Amino acid sequence: MLKKLSLQLPLIGALSIVAGLVFSPAMQSIGIGVLLLGSLLQIKERGFSLMNNPYAIVSIFFFFFSLISYSYAENHHEFWAKIQVKLPFLLLPIALANPDVISKRDFKIILRVFVGSVLLVGLISFVNYVVNYAAINETILHSKPIPILFGKDNHIYFSILLAFATWAALFLYWDRDSHHQTTETNRHAELLPENESRAGISASPDLMPRNEVSPIFNLHKRTEKTILLAAITCLLIIMHTICSRTGLVAFYAACFAAAVWFVVEKRRFFHGIIAIIIALLIAIAAVAFIPSLHNRYANTKEDLSKLTHNQNPNYYSITMRVEALKAAKNVYLNHPILGVGEGGLIDEMEAEYTRQNSILMKENRHLPHNQFVQSACTTGLAGLAIMLVFFILPFFEQNIRRNLPMLVFLVICFTAFQVESVLERQVGITFFCFFYLLLPSKTVQ
């Protein structure tokens, strides 16, 4: 009984994590704990291969480098708050050090739950947008986000999750072997010797015994394809109506990367070019005919006009971000090697705003909305180097040409990092770290 439970704990924990990304930070924390416990209980059977997992090593190194900055961080209270939020960089690599703790079949279940969770929140938020159609469209013209359920100021992070969830649904729809998996799993279990079958042992880490297959997802191929197609359609509609600019740009950046992937990997130059043209036409048509997107485009033009004409930047998103980057630049130049330490950036940025005699109101004096810049400011050049390693490493350690999901994930995150400090909040850290550690060894066919 205990062995069966230990085999199920990693999946249960992972499902809690992906559902918690949109529903509850507590679910994320509980899920990480359950996943870690399940992984530790399986060390005897599966081993512990942390040192053979470069993705886990760089994640842990990032955490400990942040921890070391305590020695020169001035605001220790804020420091410990930041370190607590960054704990997934330590715990998830240990939990996922052995990729086999999550089978490929379980990974597809995780993707389904992730897509379903994002879709549910998106649909409810979309209904709220439709009900308050005129009022919300008016607020967009004043740089206000469309309200997203489950979380204040969560619209940017939700848009990132939405971008990847749409691609995840596409990968599941394209998956060639999903409809064969249950049949092959059951057949494999029948071929095992009786004592191994009863013990729940499989000769392959990706083919698990019948008693580990969840009947919830044991759908007929045609039924699942229909459901996924409906989900993809809904996600695309939601993305082009209530999604923030960050998620939308990240999604289309991933579309471009995928088109290039088809040209290079599949040698389908014509298909790749057609895909890029279709994506561009859809984007242009969406801006022209979808009111919320059209208003967001108009607001972006006005925002950029304030920037180019050196007008008052207050309450204009892009212009305020530029002001924040100017202040962050000076903070970094004053601490180029080690940075100001975790937790010290708030005070340093405020001091820099004051030195510059910034016309930004106090409520609009934000930290740099750029993960690379923020990492450089807090942990210096070395911290920035580690951040770049996150994205460079897969091209050396993983044959990314055969792992389109990993490529799409990296492009979405890299794009989002340019305009948001994603790794400064629990949802962003958990999302990035969880899928960054899983995707190199788990993909769809």
C-alpha cells in the first residue's frame, strides 16, 4: 500500500502545482512538498541522479548564489522574503533530479490538467469581460488590465500561462502516440511475470501498470481530439480578447520560432513561410476587429507617443517601464560585480529615483520590469550570467531540434523576461522551474 502511494505522490504533487498556478499559491507550495516527498520515497528504487542533471544543477546554483548575497544585502527582512519565494529553485531540482519520477504518460496528464485549469479561469474571466464589455473596453484605453479571476495584478502572469497552455493543447492534439498509450500500457502489464505485475514493476519507466492509469483520461482518440480542438479554439479566443500584451507577444514569438523549427527540422520551407504569413494575418485582423485588442493597440500608440515626446510618464505602462530601466541602469553601474543583494533593490531604486529627480509619483516608481536587468541589479554580472545559462544550456545539453515543446517554452519565457521580472513572484518561479526541469526529458511525438 505504501509503495503504491509513493508511486502516485509525484503525480499528485505535480497536478497540485499546475492547478495552483492559476488557483492558489498554497496549492503550489503543497504540490512541491508532495512531489518532493514522493521523489524521496522512490530514491531506493530509482536512485538519485542530481549531479547528472545539468538543469537541476543550474537551478540550485541560482538559488544558492541568491542566498550568498545575504552577506552584503542591507535589507535582511526583505532578503528573507525573497529567498522564501525562491525556494522552488532548491526543492524542485531535488524532487525532479530523476526524470523517471514523472513518466511520459503522467506528463501528458499534467499537461491536460494545466490546460484545463488555465482554460477554466480564462473562460470565467472572458464571461466577466463580456458582461462588463463597455466599461472594461474603456479602461483599456487608460492602461488598465482586463480583470483576471484568482489574483490581484495577476494579468501578466496569467497571460504567460495562457500562451504556454495554448501551445500545450496544440502539442497534445498533435501527439501521435497518445491514443496508443493506454492499450500498450495494459498489454505490457499483462506480459509481465505475475510477481512483477503484482508489485507494480514495469520494465520501462514510461510504461506503467494498469493500476496506475487514471480512468479520468482514458478517452477515445476521437473524443479527446474533439475536446482538445475545442479547448484550443477557446484559448485562442481568450488570448486575443483578454490577454495582456506580454502573453500575446510571447505567443506569437513562439509561433515564429515553431515556424523556423519546421523549416530547419522538417525541411518544410513552404509550410514554415505559410505559417508565418497566416500568423501575421491573424494578428493584424485581431487588432483591427477585436475591440479589446484594438483599444490596447491604441493605448500602446499613445503610450509610445508620451515616450517619444518626453511627456509625463505617470500611469503609462511602457513609459514608466523605461523610467524604471533608466534608474536600474545606474543601480547596476554602481554595483556591477555582485549587485545590491536580494532584497536590497527596492531601497536602491527609490534612492536612484530621488537622485534623478524623477517626475514619477511614488506609487508609479516600480522595479525594473525586466528579469535580466533585475537579476543584474540584485546579484551583479554573475547573476546575469546564470540567468543567461538557463536559456543557453538546452542548446548544448539537449537536442532541442527534436524537442519543440522545450523550444516554445524557452521562447515564451525569454520574451516575457524582457518586459516582466517573472522570477520575482511565486507563480512565475514555480511555472518556470517546474516546466524547465520537466520538458528536457518529456515531450510529445
